Amino acid sequence: MDTNHYMIKDKDDIIYIGITTKNIEERLKEHLEESKKNPRDKFHCYLVNKDFKNITIELIEKCKHRNKHEAEVQESKNINK
């Protein structure tokens, strides 16, 4: 399972760390669309009132994992750095 571990920033502040099997730019687009349609969690509610031009996504690392659990363990490590 190939995964992209990424961080989303508002200017210089890290506001979210996640994982995806998709292209990270595609994933950012999905997050921004979700915040417009149905902001159901703290992160998406945060995005509702933000200027999207200040929101960026950066690749932390590309990894190969045996399963989703391994990917989530690595995600937790990235969050706790």
C-alpha cells in the first residue's frame, strides 16, 4: 500500500497532518470542497472562514505499508513529532 503522508498549513502554521493514497493536491482539493459542503469536524470547520489561497499542502514522506493500520501508526508518529 503506497501512501503519501502530508501536512496542511495555513500560512506557516501546521493545521492538519494526514495520509492518503491519492495525489496530495487532489486530497487538498477534497478537504477544501468538504469544508464548503459539510464541515463536520474541527479541521473542516476551521477552513470554512479561511482564505483558501493561504492554505497549502506539503508532502512529509512517501511510504509503503503492508496495511492501513501500519499507515495510521506512521501518521500518529508524524502528528507527535
